[in-house]
Amino acid sequence: MDADRTLETPALNQPAHARVAEWLGHLEAAERRSAHTLRAYQTSLNGFVHFLGGHLGTGVTDSALAALSLADLRAYLAHRRAEGLANASVAREVASLRSFFRWARKHRGIDCKAIAGLASPRLKKRVPRPLAPADAAGVADHAGEDAREPWIGARDTAVLLLLYGSGLRIAEALSLTGDVLPIGAAITVTGKRGKTRVVPVLPKVREAIEAYLAFAPFTPAPGTPLFRGAKGGALSPGMIRAAMRTARAALGLPPSATPHALRHSFATHLLARGADLRSIQELLGHASLSSTQVYTEVDAARLLDVYRHAHPRA
């Protein structure tokens, strides 16, 4: 990273930085956005305001924000592209700006009309790359065998099996507390924006969690993390990602074999077994069916591959 890249640590001396802080507080309190999302928005919008200070040559006040032209907004995106941002990152910048100005208009009367004309770059839709059932189970087993302590191995196995067996996001799995104990046939999880849903817990997953609890030197109480780090604190997602990296290297799996790929695998394998999209949508906690429909493309690709390898005239 360049030492002089000021967007990374902008001086928070513009009036609009206070508006950004208010917006972030709203996202955290009212919309319950994740800490990761809040950090990304904070970096993006503070960088935007910092850029405007130099670009406009004046204080970035409420009136200055409202008076921004489409050319001003495009100048910022051009600035970010010059720093090497790809289309996906530019699209996230546009989404951040739209979210901020939507809040600013509704809650602070700052009506930047130019934001409506700011186009987001077109992105090629990525089809999730699921793991084969044997590989999905294999990474969980290997993570358990490779750990430096038996209880940590049991923990990593339990978490990875939850991602695959119940379709959880990694943040959802790690946010579980002792309130879910004893584990039954289903548990209630809290997903994005505080929405809850009930997901099934397969016998193998339940057994893995019980094995972890039997080994663990900590006893989860209601309101405390179910999965703990080595020192007893809440388990970091980075530790699970590291366990997954080690397992996929040992099993010769591609870089696309990530913890989130286990969630994709859950959905794809359900679809292959005849589950309907609405049910999969509910299990995944997707807000719209369109988010779930991507799995039909995954399954179609798998079927085509089977056809090519099995049909005598393929």
C-alpha cells in the first residue's frame, strides 16, 4: 500500500464527516449491519468526503453535498479507478454512496439529485462453485484431524459441518450462544439485519457439536459464545478460514473451496435432491427469491457435465 494514499486514513476535518458518522450509527442501531459492513462503509464514505474537500476546494457541508453534480460523483469514481479498483469494488462504492444519500435525504433533508444518475458498472454474475458432497464432509473431517488440540479440532469440525449441514453463513454460526443448547433437530439463527429463521440440524452435525462440547475447556452459558477461541473469547472467522485453507490444500481442492462455499454446497445439493427454491430461500435466509435462483444455474451446470461424460453421443 502506498504511504501517501490518503483515502486510507483521511483527515476527519470536514463537516460531512459528522453526517457519515450519524449514518453509520443509524446502520448499526436501526439496520443491525455487521461490523465488517460498517467498516467498509466507513472507509468508503470518509474517503469520498476527503476527496470532495480537495475536489471542490471548499468545506463539504450539507449544502455542498446536496449541490453535487453527476460530474463530481463521476470524478470520485474515476479517482478510485485510477487507484486500481476493479468493477466489483467500484460497484460497492456506488452502492455505499446511494445508501448514504438515501439516508441523508430521508433523515437530514440533504437531497442530492445527481446520485440518481450515477450508474454502477455491469458485473458478470458469478455462479457459486459448490463442493462435491464427499469433499464438503472431507474438509470438516480434515480440519478436526489437523488441529493442534483435540478440542480445537472438534470445534472446527462442528463449525464447518454447521455451514454445510445447515447452510449457515460463517457469521451466523459464530454468533450462536449457549441459548441453543441442548441442540435439537433445529435451531433458530439470526441472520443479516437481525432477521431470524429456523434451520435444521442433522444428526451428524448435532453429534459434532456435542463432541466439541465434551472436549471444550469452556462451558457455554446462555448469552455467551457457543464457539470459543483458544483463549476463551469469541471465535474469530479468520480461524475457521485458516482451518479451511489447510484442509483444502491437504485434499487438493481449489481456492474456491472456502467456508462460504459450504453454504453454496448446502443449497446446490438440496436443489439436486428435489428441494424447491422457496424452501431453499427460507433455509438460507435470502430476502428475495432472485438471490436463490442462482443455484438453478449451478445445478444445470452439474447436470450438463454429467450428460457430457455419460451420454454415448455427447
